[in-house]
Amino acid sequence: MEGTVLIPSGIFRQRDLSVLEAMVVYLKVERGMTYHEIAALLNRDDRTIWTCYNRAQKKRVQQ
């Protein structure tokens, strides 16, 4: 099915990230998708995806 992306459940084990943050990081880093592609896939605004990714990056730096 086109437009379907399988997300491994193991990414949600990172309890320091929200579900959306974990999905965005996976799609951005592992799948190489752009913010716009992720936003379209998740039916969110591009700016929301950018914000989630940047919050997740800041959480990773703090550890």
C-alpha cells in the first residue's frame, strides 16, 4: 500500500521521548525523510515536525 510506512515498535522503548518525537526521529534519521514528507505522512504541520525533532535532539544532548 502506497503511503504506508512500517514503524518498528522498539523505537518507543526510549521513555525520554514522546511517541511523536520517537516517530519523527526514526523517520528523519533512519528513513531519511524530509520534514515535509513526515508531516504529510502524519497529517501534521511541517513546523510541528521540526519542533518535535528539535526537542528530541535537545533531550538527547541533555543525557
